[in-house]
Amino acid sequence: MPTVTVVNAGNAPPLAPPRGAVSIHPTLGPRTGFGPLQQAVLSCVPGRSLALDVGAAEETLFVLSGRGTVHVGGEAHALEAEIGVYLAPEQQFELENPGPGELRVIAVRVPDPEPGPEGSDGTPRASVCRLGDQAAEAATGQREFRILADPQTGLRSATHFVGYIPATRAPDHFHLYDEVIYVLDGEGVLHADAVHAPVTPGSCIQLPARAVHCLENTGSEPMRVVAVFRPAGSPAAAYYPDGTPAEVPGQRTEAS
């Protein structure tokens, strides 16, 4: 059974050989005994990658730093920090970095995706969005989130979002979804059963469904995380350890 796990992305060794200008650093997934989602950091030095194949899965990208271009489906999309990308099954993509710095991307692969509609011409579609253009929504414990991709925008099987955690500790709770998280900013502690793990930018967190936990922000500024969970739904759907739904104004949830 998968367990709550925290790893440091900076310690994740790359797959060999690199794919042209891109090296792939797996963080969560098979190496941590987690089947529902696979997380990796893509590091692109100046140049262009070889084709990266999504295969039968779905994939999300989120630019951590740097600038460049993603080439997919015969189209080129400009990349910069805080841009999210959705890639459909069977697509191939290439990352291009004009330099001089590194382009760093957090990628999450969703194996065995749900069937879904394709583009009007029968071709799977990629989508690109800017975090700052997405509306903020309320979650539990005075937290907020912004959706990058979900079934409404093409991601069939999961929800891709950025969460904002104030400088406090929310009550312990659980979700009905499996989740992988990457800490963008801030510092704190992940509490889950016997785990009390410090987290800082670059920490990668694996949360199996129904794992009771709390991500505490111990700093003075909001913590930001980028995460993907499946099955798709609202990041605000949370439950206290006794199964009582955590109330969020304007939303209703039901435990199952």
C-alpha cells in the first residue's frame, strides 16, 4: 500500500541518457511505490530536447523557472515561469530553451486515463494557460487555489492546480483522491500519522487517498504548492478524521 512520502527534488538522480537538451529527474511514482501518478522534474539546458512521448497517459507541465518553447502537435507555445500545459494521450512534445539559463519544469504523468472527447478534427489537443489568468477560489482553513487544468479544459482524469497556504496550521483532514505536490515557495512541516517532515521549495509530497494529514506553514509568508490529484474534483473537497466534510462557503461535499 502506498504511504505518505516526502522527497527533495534536488536529490533525484536523472534518467540516463538525457533526451537531447532535457534531463528527466523522477521524484514520485514507481520509485516511491505510487501507481496513480508519476512526478518528475524536467531540466532543459540551452538547446532543444528530443521528442518526449506521453504515450497512453495524460501529462501536465508547470514551468518552475526559465523561458523557452514547447513544441506539440505542430504548434509552438511560449513558456515562462508559472505557465501550465496539458498534454493529451499519444502526443509527443519537445522543449526548447534559447538560453542562457536553465528551463525547469515539473511534470506529472497520469497513467490509465479516463476516456474523453477529442478535438473537433479527431486530434488530441494540448492546452496552455497562465496561472495569473486563473480565478482564485476558496478552500478550507483560509486557503485558496487556482485551477490550471481539469476536465472542463481537457484534462480527463485529474485536476492540476496551485494552492496558497497561509501562515497557520489547518486541522488534520483527508481527501478522497491521490495527490502529488511540489512546494514552490515557503517552508513548513507535513504532518501525517507518524510523519513530521520539514518541507521547503523543491519538496515533493506523495499523498495517498484517505491519508489523514496537515501541511503546516511555519513561515511568515504564504506557502505555494503546485499539485495534481486524481480523480478530478475540487481541491476544497476535504474531510476531518471522523469523516465530517470540511465546510467551505458556497460548496457542498459528501464523504463516500
